[in-house]
Amino acid sequence: MTDAMLVRRVLDGDPRAFTALVDRHAAACLRFATRMLGDRADAEDATQETLVRAYRALGRYEERESFRTWLFTILVNRCRTTAARRARRARLVTADEGALGTAAVGSGAAAAEWRAELERALGALEPDQREAFLLKHVEQLSYEEMAEVTGAGVSALKMRVKRACERLQLLLEGVRDVE
């Protein structure tokens, strides 16, 4: 059953159809939000808010557009709002970076270290570059879909992805591959 068919069933009074949509898309939303925001709790909140907002706005969904693209438009806006809220809070509270650096490393240390370096590098990107990179290379949206989601032009998005890739390459230079 297609997403559009499920939306139609929800609008016709079948709430279980929305559960099917959530099952289909929640993991991708959480993956994107986690990488975009860098914090699992914030990502879970943004994902939950996105799904609630999507449910409430289903009547405005138009079948001619991809449900996934429509949903990611809501998610990107929630992530932007969460990041802005966090930035305002960060001005009031200082994180203890030293404590993070002294945390114990358990089994699979090399893989965990690589993931941490990758997350750090993603976090160092400008938010618009991180957003474009994740939408393109993790969520595998086309540039046209990305333009719908972000409101930016295709050429601007291509440049953001290119700059993000170049910056990640520099940031990850010298980090050894995990075998």
C-alpha cells in the first residue's frame, strides 16, 4: 500500500493507517534528526513533534508530492527550531568539553572512536551544509526533493553538499580507518 493510500485511509477514519506510516518513516526521521542535532534526546523530541504535526496536517498533504518529502519538510523545520532553541540555551549554559574527552572507552573502542570523530566532524559543519549533506548522502533525497524540503534552490544545495564533503574530508584527514 502506498503512502498516499495510507494517508487517504487515515483521513477516512482509520488511525491504524497512520501507525503504518510511522512504522515506515520514523526510523529515517530519527536517523536524520540525530545526525542533524547531535543529541539523541533532542532528536527523539523533534521526531515525535514531527509525527504529531504531520498527523494534524494530513488534510493539507497533496498526493502529487512524495509523502516522505512532505514529512521531511516538517522534520527539517523541527530540527531548525530545536537547534535554534538549543543555541539560545547554550549562551546561558557552558558544556564541559573536558569531561567528554575523559570518558571511558569500552569494547569496540576503535569503531566507537571513528563514529565519534565522524559525529564531531558533522557537528563542525555549518548547519545548512550538515542539513544538505545528510539529506543527500544519508537520506538519499534527490536535489529536487531537497529543494522542496529546505526551500533552497538546487544549485545552492549542490554547492552546500560539495562544501560539506570538502570540509568533512579536511576534518577527517588523518583519522585512521577502522578495520
